[in-house]
Amino acid sequence: MWTRQRKSRRYGALIVPALSAVLITYFGYHAFHGDYGINAGKKLVERTDALRVQLAELKQERAALDRRLAMLRDGSIERDMLDEHARRSLNVAHPDEIVIYRRPAD
């Protein structure tokens, strides 16, 4: 009759809890800091808000350009628009006008 004698190992009972703790830590970290984590969601909401503000500004700018373009359409050019466009194209001014030079916006 054979008997097995084993030496008692204290660390054997800690393997499963240690692996569980490592896995929970890994997934917990990525739940907050991963590509699809909580912090990434907050950054996405902030970027969405910033892009909505930019979209609103661009829509206003486009509406202003559409209004200016409407003055040039349908064969009915307003005198002010024609005068402004001709002066800008030809780079001329009347003798009694004041010309203010501005640097182009970057």
C-alpha cells in the first residue's frame, strides 16, 4: 500500500484570488482609461460640443455669404454691391474717400 505524502503549500490557496485580483485590476483600468472607457466618453462629449459650436459659426458664415450672393443673382445687381466689387477688383477709390489698409487674416 502506497501513501502519498505532500508538503503543505501555503501559496497554493492564494493562486485563484491573486489571478482574480489581477484580472479585475486589468479590466477596471481599461474601463476607465481604455479607448472606449469612461474618460474617452467624456472627451468624446467635449469634442462633440466643440464641433457643434463650430458648426453653428460656419452656418452663420454661410448664411451671410448666401445673402451676399443673392444680391448678385437674377440679373439684378445692386449698385452698392457692384460698386464694392469693382473697387476691390480694380483697386481704386474716389479722391474724397478714406482708405484703411488691413492685414489679411491668417
